[in-house]
Amino acid sequence: MCLSVPAKIVELQGRLATVDVMGNRREADVSLVDEPQLGDYVLVHAGFAIQKMTAEDAAESLKLWEEIARVELGE
């Protein structure tokens, strides 16, 4: 199964971006995304931003990820 997670672009340098995923920062290649900008939300899979998403869609998806994490941690 392949999963992608929503992330916010917080730094941008050419085709590489630093993205924030639920408080964790990591690098992602944004070359597949049309005109990435600071503050954009993107779906990240295997180190690549694969598409932009709205802030609302990102918030909804992050809420589901947080719920999954709580269940996995037994909270």
C-alpha cells in the first residue's frame, strides 16, 4: 500500500523544499509540482511532492492522520 502525507512548504531552494509534516521537517523534491511556493500544502510520497492541495484539505487529512496515530499508540 502506498501512502502520501500532507505537508507545508516552509523553505524552498530550487527543486528541493523543506516541508513540515505534523511538526517534523524533512526534505522533499518539488519538481513534480507546478510553481511551488512557500506556504503551499503538498502531498508527499517517497520524498517527492506529488501534488498541491488546499489548506482545508490538508487540515482534514492531517486530522485523520492524527486519529490514526492515536489509535496506533493506544490513546
